Amino acid sequence: MNIIFKDNAKGIQEKYTVLDLDTFLMPDGSVYTACCVVENIPITELSQTTSLKELHSNLIENYAKKNWSYCEQAIEHLMGKWGGEVDSFYEDIRSRVNRLKTLTLDDSWTPVISKT
């Protein structure tokens, strides 16, 4: 698996599975979304690729909506998929969800990670 910025994913998506990860706010105010390029999908998962991509996308979307229950369930289904290549990201999201669900977040909370 390789990590790239979404701006560089054009053209790659036709050949490889590209999954959005985190979005970062840089010191200069620019915003970048990191993606992973999954190159080696186990043959046993090939028929599930479309549904797994959709579930991953819904995980990212529901994380932004603070829908922690959905995130926890999605992570359970996604762990071990993609040949285990994305598991460290799912573990990180699970840790964040566990921490965030104990907090009272106001409307100013955003999933964007500030690098300023």
C-alpha cells in the first residue's frame, strides 16, 4: 500500500483501489486529503471490492458526522480486509472514536487534522 495525496490520484483510480484517509490543514491554509493505494487485494475479496470501498467511504463520511456507532460497526467489518493493509488506519480511527465519543463536541469540531 502507498499513501498519496488525492490530487495525485487522478488516473491511478482506473487501475488501483484508492481509499480516502484523513484530510489535513497545512500551515499555509491549504487542505490536502491523504489516500491509500491498495495494490494487492486478496483474490477472496475481489468480488467484495465495490461494497468494501463503499463501506470505507461511508466510514469516512460518518466519522465527519460524529456518527460514532456507525464508525465502530464499519471498522469491525473492515478490519482484516484489503489484505490487512489498511488495518493500522482503522485502528487509529477506532482510537479516535473511543476518545471523541467521551467528549462533548460542539458544531465547530471538524475531522480535518490541523498541521499548523
